[in-house]
Amino acid sequence: MPLMFLGVGSVSNRLKLLVANAVDHVNMGADALTTAKSLQKRSRKCMTIAIILLLVIAIIVILSILKPWKKN
């Protein structure tokens, strides 16, 4: 009978260890999601600025080629 209780104790300890590891992994995942969210915000902001800059440059190039303010 004591052997049976010893086995149950080790299984219980193993389950506690597995649950603790699962909690650690969930916390690490939550931290990673928070970091990813902030990185995505910064990336979106930089992408918007880059697109606006490219549009301004394209407009300047097109206007310098066409020169609509000069009459032929």
C-alpha cells in the first residue's frame, strides 16, 4: 500500500511541475504579444510616412516633367 501512495505523490509532483511550466509559457506568450503589438504600431507609422514621402516625390517629379504652368 505505501508504494501506491508514493507513486501518487510523484505523479502529483509531476503535474504541479507541468502546470507551472504551462503558466510560464502562457506568461511569455502574453509578453510576446504585447511586444508584437507595439512593434506593429511603430511599423505601421513608419510605413505611412514612407508612402506619403514617396507620393510627394512622385508628384514633384511628374510636375517637373509636365510643367503645366508653362504655356507652349
